[in-house]
Amino acid sequence: MTKFLRIYLPAISMAFTFIVLYASVCNILSGYTKDGFCFFILEVIGYLVVSVLVDYFVSMIDFKKYICHFFVETLLLYPLTIGVALIGKWFCMNIYNIILYSCIYVIIMAAIHYYFYYISKTQANEINELLKKTRSDYNG
């Protein structure tokens, strides 16, 4: 449960927020109404749940470095992401849009992974400091 609250819930929240904000801005700029937006939200939620499941299974692999985990997950989720976006008609299918949304995908994946890498590293440093303090109190 702790992993869900510490990792998966924030990941879903952050990704959902980025996607909904981006779609909302695009809708405002292009003059679209709210018609169909609820379906889009449901597609996003379904996509994020599948993404979390992929992350869960990828996290079972013992990678030597975190960057390897990032690359494997990014490569596994990329076809799913672009596929869902094309099927859900999140954007028109042309080479310019595929390149643009691929870049956006990589940037968002990197930001999310960096966030969790930073959190994990911070927590490890805090634990190490507590252990050092406990050892010095015990020995001193």
C-alpha cells in the first residue's frame, strides 16, 4: 500500500493532470466545445491504469541502473501511448504530430521518472543519515 501511495497514485495524478491540462488548452485554442471530453477523460484513466500495470511488471526486473528501467518502460509504453492517442483521436495522424507528441511523451516520461528517482534518492539519504546518527549514538 505504501508503494501505491508513494509511487503509483502520484504518477497517475501527475500524468492525468498534464494530459487534461494539455487537452484543455488545445480545446480552448482550437475552439472545440466540451462534447466528447468525458470520453477522453475515461480513455486517459484507462491508459494510465495500463501504464501503472506495465510499470509494476517492469519494476519486478532487477536493473543495475535506474536509467535502464526508464528506457525499458519508456520503450514499452511508447507504442501503447501513440496507439491509444491515435485510436482515441487525441491528435490527427501525420508525421509532424507523431514527432511532436513523441517528443512530448519523452519529456513527460523523463520528468515523471526524474521526480521518482529524486524522491527515492532523498529517502535513501534520509535513511542513511538516521542510520549514521543511530550508530554514533550507540557507539558514543
